[in-house]
Amino acid sequence: GASIFIDGRSTQATTPVVIDSLAVGERRVELRLVDHDTRQRIIAINLDDPSRLHLDLTQTAAIVLLVSNPTGAQVFIDDSDAPVGTTPYESALPPGEHRLRLVYAGYDEHETRFAIEPGETLRVAPIGLTQQFGWVKVISPKSGHLSIDDGAREVDGFFGTIQLPVGKHRLEIRGRGAKEAVVVNGDTLKLDWR
């Protein structure tokens, strides 16, 4: 049970209990329990009318801090269907076991479990998300200069198969034009400039 304090002094009693000898008037009743938020209430004590008090104590919240690389990953806690936020993320959670899922387009989903104690602040080390890749097989009758994503990457010579992150890319062979490529995780896409 919770320890009971009246007007700031310990009664040496714990809940549940009946306390008889309180002086008439207003009294501040406070309940304290380890790993729980302290609760207090002012009650009026009358001679003719016994006072009854019921207070629910809530477990002290815990704080979780999440960081991912890259930042901006959607955060799902426990069985949430919708994201509860994005990284970096900070939130109060009830103490206990939790399931964490991070989702970021073009990266593998990351899932882990963690336990957190009442009142604890848990910093989850930066979680490195694994980028997804696919391949583009460039077919061209002769060598040349290939520009990917407007010069973000350049290739000279015969091109062959090129690994690229998942997503949309623009590939251009100088003098032969540009093509769009949507790279899918683990797949090989052929682009033909013949």
C-alpha cells in the first residue's frame, strides 16, 4: 500500500486504512508509493460526517528517446497502426516491455524490443537503417559519358550494370538522351540506348 501523509506529516500507515483521530477542519492528504506519481487532495473533516477518500495512483511514466540514421523515419510503438511520430522522437511511455518499428522509404524496416523502468529515461542508440538497392543494366552500343541524377554520379567508358539506391533516377548518356529508371529493391532494370 501507499504511505499516507496528512498535512505533510507521516501517519506511519499505509493504504487501505481507516484513520479515526483527525481534528475537524480542512486537511491535506497525500499518498506516496515507490514508482508511482504522488497524489494529494484537500478534504474537510466533520464530526458528524465521516470522510471517505479514494485516490488512484498512476505509475511514474518513463521517457524514451529515439534517433535514427537517416533521421525522419516513421516511429511505430507497440501495435500502433499509424506512426506516432518521426525520428528524432521523444515520448513518455508506460513502464514495461515495448515493441519499436522504424519505417523509412528506400530502407529496410527496423524492429526491436526494449524494456523501460518507471521514471527511467531510455536513450536508444542511433539506429542505422539499411538502405535498399537495385541495379540498372545500361545497354549502349559504344562507350561514353553517363550522368546519373543530373551529375550526382558520373561514369565514363562502358557502363554495364550499376547499383543504385531504391527510388526514381534519371540517367543520361551524353549525346544519346536521358531515361527515367525506378529502381526496386533487389531487382535489375534494363535501359537500352541502342
